[in-house]
Amino acid sequence: MTLAEGDGVYARVTRIRGQQARIEAASVWFQEELLADLERIDGYCDAMLLVDHEHGETLAISFWETPEAMRASEHDAERLRAEAATVNEGAVTSVERFEVVVEASSLRSPH
């Protein structure tokens, strides 16, 4: 679905390169701790974690109602990125911000 201008959702994408052996621990931390922290932040919509097991790399994507909400969450996001890098025994290699203009997902629907 193409979203109308102003109806968009906003995404922050954080890339962390860490240790392959820490991917499982990082995934558990994301699900059990990070999501709870994000849910307490105004304007938070959703999040997902993508992992590259072979290279020890993760992409954490958080979705926000407005660009203002995403900007307002930056202080918390900085703290959470540092914690994620520690859990991964790695480093944040990039942080990027986007507007979501097309959305089509059946991830949660039965196939």
C-alpha cells in the first residue's frame, strides 16, 4: 500500500556489527528488554530485528508515528544502541532515518 504524504510512518535503522556467537543473546535481549523500553516511548509504533548469522551483523528497525516522535526518542535511542552494542560485543556502524512510503506485509498473517 502506498501511503499518502503526511500519513507515513518513520523508521530508524541501526546497524551493529558484533560477534557471531552473540547473535542469539542479542536477539533475546531485543525481544525481552529493548521492545519493553521502546513501548514506553511516545510515538513508537513497531520494531523488527534482522540478523546475519554468518557475519554477526544485526539491523534493528524501529517505526515511529511522526518524524517529531522519532527525533524526540533520540536520547533514549542513543542509550539503547550503546546497550545493544555491548550485548553484541560489537559496535554501531550506522544509524539512518527514513520515511516509509510503501507498506505491504503479510509477516503476521498465515500463508
